[in-house]
Amino acid sequence: MLICFFGTGIISIPIMLGFYEVEFFAEMLKQAHSEDFTEMFIGMLFGVAILEEACKLAVLVVIWKWLSKTEISVRTFMFYGLM
């Protein structure tokens, strides 16, 4: 379980930061710091929230395929994602 906790934090954050080199995500990050609520909401949603969770999911899938030889339940997978 600790590998999920540290893996999603240590591995997924540099991956996410690498995505900010892509123009779309860089623009969304700029919008996240906007004064306008609508622009800020869209920027936070697409530039931070969805990107962060997608990176964390990718790391969890790799860890699951690497460590687990059997299938795990959706509930267990979600628990690992909450760490």
C-alpha cells in the first residue's frame, strides 16, 4: 500500500509537470490563475484536476500490472487511488 501512496505522489507529479510543456495545458494553467471565475474554473478543471487524476491513474495501472498477478476489485483500486 505504501508503494501506491508514494508512487502516485512521487512519480505522477513529474509526469504532470511534463505535460505543462504542451501548449494546451500551459494555457489552462494560466487560466487557472485568472480573475474571471469561469476562466479560473475551466483552467482548474482541465489544467489541474483532470490532468492530475489521469497521471495518478496511469501510475496506479502500471503499479497494479507490475505487482499484482491477479485481478483486483474496483473498490480496492479506488482505495489505492485515494491514497
